[in-house]
Amino acid sequence: MTVHFIWDFDGTLVESSQAIRDVLVLLYQTYNVPFDEDWVMTYIIKESIGNLLQKLAQEKGLPAKELLAFFNREQEARDHMIQLKPATREVLQKTAQKGIRHYILTHKGKTTVRVLEELGIASYFTEVVTAENGFRRKPSPEGLEYLIYRYEMAKETTYYIGDRLLDVQAAENAGIRSLNLTCSSGKTNQKIDDLSDILDLLPNIISKQSEIIL
């Protein structure tokens, strides 16, 4: 039985925090809203950028769709700032050698595949699901359920790897396990401090795969 790793993108596979910060500074300036950097950056880590923009729209009477379109457009203009997280390439390579299949589910838009190609890791991914697919945003499990159904994934050997609570929640809602860079370990989630920790977990993940086959 195949092990499947579904990955979040920003903050998980790649480091894009500086680009995101720059876009948010510009957005707040454009709409004449004071920018409390510490509060904003903490909020998007605990929640999400989507939730931040919804909150901003409600509190300031601004159009939420316009804010999201602004953010997406300006973020894509800064794709050149995105860099791989430490150990990303090594983890993808070594897990792929073990037969693990890789996918991406992200809120990022249509330029995601181009960024993956420029970073030299696009070939590792069977499918990349972005905002362009039109699925409801996480923690809705819609995007995960699409991948699970399309590739006939066994939920017992499918993991969603992310960096925020909504990633853990999306995995739980889809009935799969998660590996997460910030959320504490629990019944369905395993906290990792760095992507390289995944390599340490591989023996257990692969042994679980073998147990299910038996």
C-alpha cells in the first residue's frame, strides 16, 4: 500500500514570509489601515491570511474579494523571493526513493507550478492543487478529499504536511493524519521541528504501511 504525502506550500516546503510581509505592508498602506506587524504576523501563523483579510474587511468595511485579489496579485509579483526550506529537496528525494508519492494542496494561485519548476522540485509532485481549482479554503477538507478520491489513497497511509492549525484541522476533517511544524502532537498529528524530522519518522511510517498490507 502506497504512502502519500500531501504538502502545504508557503511556510512548509518554501520560505515566503518576507514576501508575504511586504505584500501585507503594501495592502495596509493602500487601504489606509495602521499596520501592527507583530500582531499581523502572529495572527496569520495562528490562523491564516484568508482569515486576516476577512477580519480586516469586516472591521473596516472593505470588500473581502478585492483584498484577496490584491494580496494574490502582489504575492505573485514577488515569487522571485521564494526559497526552499532547509532540507526540502533532501526530504523529497529520499522519501520518493522509498516509494512515497507527493502532492501539493495550497491556497496559493496559478503561479505555484512555475515557482516549483524554478526551484527545481516540480518533478516530485504527482499533482498540484491551488486556489485555481476552486475548492473551499482550509480547514475545509474539499481539496484533500479530491486528491484522496482521485488517487485512491488509503487514509491510514496518507499525511498532510503543513505549518498551521488549519492544516491539522483540514487533515482531521478529511480523516487523515498530519505532520505539522507548529502544532503540538495529538491523536492524529505529529509535530515536527524541521522537515528533516520526517526522515527520522520514515521507519515508523513505512512499518505502518507494511502492517496495513499484512
